[in-house]
Amino acid sequence: MKYLALVAISALGLAGCDRTAQDREAIMEFCQEEVGMEIAECTCLTDAAEKTLDDELFGKFAEVARNGGDRNESMEKLSEAERVQLFGFIKEGAVSCALGQE
């Protein structure tokens, strides 16, 4: 179940902005309050996203979190490079966090 939630969160991406403390906070809040994950899991997920995604995509990820997970056509709006980054995040970071390996 947590793996599916991580994948759902990972598939998000909309209007971008620079990586900031507010972006981390938005992702953490969404992860805990909307998805119902524990702080350690959300920290792992947020750290993995920040490590794997470039500034613009991390900002898009945070914007979706701010919008309560509303990702209207987000995948269609991502470039091929962004999709590759997002896939890398899902494959390595999100899965590792879900399995408690990070």
C-alpha cells in the first residue's frame, strides 16, 4: 500500500519553481497529511526527490503537493528528460524508501 502511495506521489509534476525549504515542507506535509505516511518515510521520500530531481522538476513535484495532489495532465506536460528523472526517482528513491532501505 505504501509503495502505491509513493508511486502516486512520484508521478506528480506541474508548474515549477526553484528548490526551497517551502518546497520540502509542502512535500513533507502532503506526504504525512494526505498520504498518511510516517515522518521518517516522508523524509526519506523528500530527500530522495531532492537528490534525484533537478531544481525545476523538484519544484513541480512540490507544486503538485501544494495543490493536494491534483496533477491535471502532468505527465503529458513533462519533457522526455523530466520523465527519465521521474522514473529514476520512482525506481530508486521511492522504492527504497517504501522498503525501508534508505
